[in-house]
Amino acid sequence: MTNLDTRSTMDAETGRRQARKARRRKRLGYVGIYAILGLFAIAMVFPFVYMFFTALKDSSDVFTYPPRVLPYEPQTLEVDGEPLPLFQIEAVDGGDLREMVLVESGVEAGLFAAEDDLETTIAVPLEFAADTGRTVSVDGEALPVFTVTFAGETEDLVLVRGTAVGRFVDPDDSTVEGFAVVRTAQATERVTARWSNYSEVLGIRDFDKAITNTVLITLLVMAGSLFTSIMGGYAFARMEFPGRDPLFVGYLGSIMIPFVVLIIPLFQIVVALDWNNTIAALVWPFVYTAYGTFLMRQFFVSIPKDLEEAAFMDGASRWRILWTIFVPLSWPAVATLAVFQFLYAWNSFIWPLVVIDAGNTESFVLTLALSILGGQGADQPQLIFAGVAMAVVIPLVVFAMAQRYFVENVASSGIK
């Protein structure tokens, strides 16, 4: 009995160890999966983060190398009523870096280096250098040697070439000064946000008008396509009439026709109706969508007929059945179609480019305004990013609000 008990105990302990190992492997597997998914998520989100932060920078910060994500702004200090930029400069008499203001540019200076290391140079004003009359030969060129007294040290250095530096002064003690090449001097910066970039973009060639037009057109297209798709989907799903199925197949087949094939005949129709250069040309052709009708029909077909028959027995009309029973049960389809139509109308570019003249800013949409902004603001990328950010943020909000409807099941919602 003792041997049997011992063996059972050992088997139980072995089983527990194996179970712990299995749990550890499972946890490690989850950690690996989430780590990989996290890396992909960061890679996808980073361009948007960089875009939003770049829209808050000034032009000088955009071209900083290496690039930085957060927006920085040079700090200034008001001296004698004039704002002067602050820099981190080492004082002439030596010591740590301190904040100084630039008071003079173009001070005559030279790039000096040690005789045994001509690659490492420092910029020193010529007023701190005395010519020794001696020269050294470098690649067949005679370079003069100067005695340089700078930053508390005196040393014989070779003048590699001439340059110009800026004179900096400590704002708290005007007797303390420093010198450095202005272009490469370390500016004192702080994280900031230039929200004025957005107002500046809105003032470029009626950009605000383009946003207003885009919102109006998008809402009209979305509302119109939802109405026609719901009506058509219900008719094809629940109403019996001659030729219904062949008509639906033909209507559905129009999805296979590329839009570029329809541009010329559609444009001719718009011109014949005198809608060219108007918002009507951007709305009416897109309030009828075969895809939307197909989507709503498929949802309506899946709704149990018992609900409709019970409503008929209670005396409800088809109109009331559609809007009080079918539509509330089809919110996932309605939300999906609304988002698709919203994104299509919001991002439409080819058709507005055809029917809206470049000079008619009163009927401009956001995509056309962005294309012009890309040319006008080529030297100011932060303005382009600000315009793109305004164009992206609204679709992101709409998608975030409607995404939960994408995974709902209409039939189970109807039973509940």
C-alpha cells in the first residue's frame, strides 16, 4: 500500500507540473501574439500620430533633422522691447552652457583645429586669435597658425578657413558673452502647439467653404442613398410584382460597370440639366446605389416573415411596417451603408474634378481644396498636414461611432 500511495502521489505531482508548464506556455503564447499585434498597431497608428503633431509645428521645426514627432518652438526673451531667441551657449570665460540671447550676427571668425587633428574644428572670433606668423602645410596648402585664447584656454591652432559667428549675451549679466555659429547653435526649445496653423489653412482660398460644402454634400448623399436603398431593398425583398427578380439582377449587375465608363455620359446628362458647376451635380447622381439596395434587401430577407404577418393582422400598412419594424431591426445594415456612403462622398475626387471648375471656389469640396493646398503650401508642410488632419478626423469619428453595428446580427436582434 505504501508503494501504491507513493506512486499515486508522484503521478499527481507530475500532472500538476505538466499543467503548470502548459499554462506557462499558453501565457507565453498570448504574450507573443499580443506583442506582434501591438507592433502592427503601432506601425499603423504612427503615421496618423505624426500627421497630427506635424500639423501643430512651425515651418522651421518641420525641416529639423533628425525628424521629431512632438512640435517644438524656440523660446524667446524680450530685451529692450524686442523678442530675441534663446540659445544654449558656452561663455567665453568657460563654464557650463547657459541661456543667452543673440545680439549680433556676422561676426568675423575662423574655424580652428589642432595641428594633429584637423578634422575637429571650433568656431572662434578672430578678435580672440593672434597670428603667430607660422604656417603648416596641409595637402600642399599653407595654413596659418594662430594663438587662440578662448573659453579660458590658450592654444596654438591652425586656421582651416574663415566663417562668421553670432555674438550671444547672458540676459542676466551683459558682461558674460559667448560666440557660436548661429545655424548650428543649440536653441532653447519647448514643446508647444501652433493651433494657428488650422485657422491659417481655413483662410487659404476658401478652405472653410470647401469643408462646409463637403459636409452638406456628404449628408445629402448619405441621407438620399439610405432612403432609396431602404425603399428599394424592401420592395425587392417583400413585395411581389412582375419582373422583380430579373430587374433586381440587372440592377445588381450595374455594380460591375466601372465608374470611369460612366463619367462621359453622366457628364453629358449633367450639362443637359444645367447642373454643371453646382452642388446638385455632386448629390443627385449618387443618391441611388445598387450596392445599398442589395445590402438592405439581404437584411430584409433575413427578417422572419412572422413579424410582418403579425403586423398585417394588426392593420399596419407596408409603410408603417417598413419604418417601425424592418428599419429598427436592420440598424447594423443601415449603419454600415451610412458609413460606406459617408466615406465615398467625403473622399470623392474624380467626379468633383470633372464637374467643378478650378475657379469656382463656391462649389469646391474638400478633396479639390486639398489638391490645391498641396501646391500652394509646398514650402509649408505643416499647413498641408493641418488640412489633411481636418479631412481625416471627421471620418474617424464617424467610423468609431458606428463600428459596433458592424458585428451585430440582425436576426438575433429581431428575436430579442
